[in-house]
Amino acid sequence: MLSERLQELIAIGAVERHDGNSGPEYELTASGKEISSVVMALGTWGQRFLPRQSEKENLDAEPLFVDMQRRVRSDALPARPIVVRFEIDAMKPRFLLLKASEISFCLVNPGFPEPLLVRAKLPVLVAWWRGDVSFIEAKRLGLELSGKRDLARAFPTWFDRYLFADVLPVDARSQPRRAAAF
């Protein structure tokens, strides 16, 4: 579905595709940049007002992993390359390679040490990534980090999470009721 959407955006001239070091990369065109403020406003509105209950949603881990991969803060990573092992629900493990010259999710360990294991249910990892819960709350909900203590503490700082993660939801109970205007 993501691929189809990207192809549609390319076809209307909002996005350009380039071959990058780790695969295809997409960039907004002048047309895409012109509408970006509208898209940002809609995203902010959605994060504030739409219900967010990851445990009731039909979730797919792949878009989450793609977003995590592209939002790694290289400057915050350990100096030596490492692999973080992800064990999410009943999925086969995924491996996040973190090194200065390459950040990628892999289906097999590409040959580096695995000093950190992230184990969680997908809804919990998604809820943390999107900003629905804090990292501490995600841990209370079952997200586990195993491995070197300094790496486990640093893990959440290695990412610039989801673009709207810092937009807090508005509590519907505190909103004044307005009569519908017809």
C-alpha cells in the first residue's frame, strides 16, 4: 500500500524518487513542498483529536520499522557498530544495524554483536513510537530491553520518533460541547 501511495505522489508530481545508498529515497518536489504545511496541519489535528488505541488497531510492523530506520539519530549512536535484535509478537526476529555509514533493518544479523534485545508486543512499540505513551509507560506495558545497561538506557535517545509524537491528544472530556450548526 505504501508503494502504491508513493507511485501516486510521483505521478502527480508531489514526490521524486532517487536511488540512495540503502535503496530508494523520496523527496518532495516544489509542488509537494507547497502543500506540506496543509499536510502538517492535518497530521497535527489527527494526532490531537483522532482516537489512538494501538491495541485495537490492525497494525503492520514493516511501516514502523521503515520509519524507525529513517529516523535514527546517527550522532547519538555508540561509536562501534551494533545490532539491536527486535522480537515483536510472533514475528521472526528483525535486526537493526546501527553504524555510522549504514542504518538498516535486516531479516538476519549482518555479522555484528547483538548487545541489545528489544522485546514487545507490536501495539506497545507502536504506542511509544507514535507518542501515545512515554517510554517508561511502554516498559510498564511490557516493552523489555535486555542487554548492556548503558545501551538500554540510551536506546530511546537514538531516534527522532514519529513526526507527530510530541503532539499531545486533547482530552475529549475537557472539550466544550457545541451545538451542531445546520
